[in-house]
Amino acid sequence: MPSHSSVLVPYAAYLRVYEPLEAFAEPERAHWEAYARRGRGPTAQDELRRSLAGLLPVPPVAVPVQESADAFVAETDGVLRVCPWRTRLRSWLALEELPALLPAPLLDAVLPPVVREQAAADHERWRKLNPDARPWIRGAVWQVPVRWFALFSDKEREYAPAGGEDGPRLRYRTPMVEARRRVARTLKALRDAGEEGLLTEGLVDVGRWLEEFHPRSLVELDYGGLVHVLTGEQLSADRSAADVARGVVALRAGDAEAAGAVFEKLAERWRAVRDLQRAN
């Protein structure tokens, strides 16, 4: 059976970018430097609790009134990097995806149409004033998109069966330059093989997103709450990044059949996880 946490977690994975302090202009740079120096701040669970608290009032608050001043912090090789939460922006973006994820009656019960319409109007006004804004975090519920694994090497996989207070942890981290190089290499292999499907489109989108950030950034794939859906055996055996790399090698060698078998097996593995959403 999947492991369970005493803490409420979303069954979602995250792709994050941590930028060095030099990527931010003042006064934001000073804010993030002071924030990072303070040590451990709020966690992803804290962000979730705040978001859920907003759904309790009547009418519910679908999008925070103020943008979050929190961030995830990473220090590697003596360099401090931050990944701003930007909860308000991500809430707007998530609202746009909800109609494809939830049946209309359930969506209307949780977030009435008038609430969603007001949030959409607020987002449109805000976007006109902030046309270049982009999130540092992307999320995916009940899955890790296969395209995300193309950014990482199996050697960068970090699995801790007891990763911390929230249970197991499975993540990958890589320098931005490596993530961009792997995206370009995978896209070339796919296009040379005549593959112009959803995987190619998704990689193009991810590649454009990565180009928005400082070249000395750190890219992280975090299984997040999915560690509470998968068993310890499944987590230990999961080598999805290695599988994507094998598929790319097969494509470059001209073995489309072998590559197809690898990608189909990988897609089937994650379809089985997504199916758990309907079972719940």
C-alpha cells in the first residue's frame, strides 16, 4: 500500500528554478538575500495550508490578494539561490487548467463561476501591467510529465526513504546549462526521427520557459506529494530519467522501435499513477 503522511499533501510534482541573487534587481535582491540568510523558511506544506484556508470563507478566495514574499532556498557550491513562490500568479494559472481536471458540477461547487470570472478578470488586468511575468515553479497533479525527465541525468537522482518530516523524498537537481543542453539534444533526436507529437511540443514549451532564467540557475524536479501515492518499492525502482535517456540514445541510433518501446513503457507507468486519481 502507498505510504501516508499525517500532513495534508497535494498529489503533485513540481519543476522549480532556483536563481542566483544576482538575477534579481534591487530592491528585490536585498529582500531575497535577507530572506535566505534567515535560514529555514516556510515549506511547501505551509503554502498548501494557506491556499486551502482561502477556500473556507464564503465566497472562497481562489487567488491570494497579495503576492507571496516567500521562496524556496538552495545553497550549492557556496552560491545562494532562491525560487520565489509567486503563489498569486500560480493560482491564476492553475485556475485556467481546472476545467480540464474537474467535472463542471464539482468545479462549480468548489469555486462558483462568479468567483472564477472575477479571478480571470483580475489576472487579465494584472497581466497587462506585468507582461513579462513568469512562474519559477510548474506543477503537475497525479503525475510527473515525461518531458520533465529529459532535463536530468539518472546520476542526479536523490532518493531518501525517510527524507524529512514529510516522509520520503525523491528529486533531481541539475545546473541550468545542463538542463538546456539536454532539452536541445532530446528535441534534435525527436525531430531527426520525425517525431513531432506531444512530447516534442512539451519540450519546446519547457525549453522556452528555461530560457527566461539566469544561466547560473539550478533546476529541480521534486516528486512532492507523489511520494505518498507510490510505494517505497515503486519509488526505489523508479528510474524515469534513465529511461528517457535510453529512449533518446535509441532514437539517435536510428532504432525507432526500441525508442518507442521505452517511451510507451514509461508513459504506461505514469498512466497507472494518474488512474489512481479516479480511484480516489
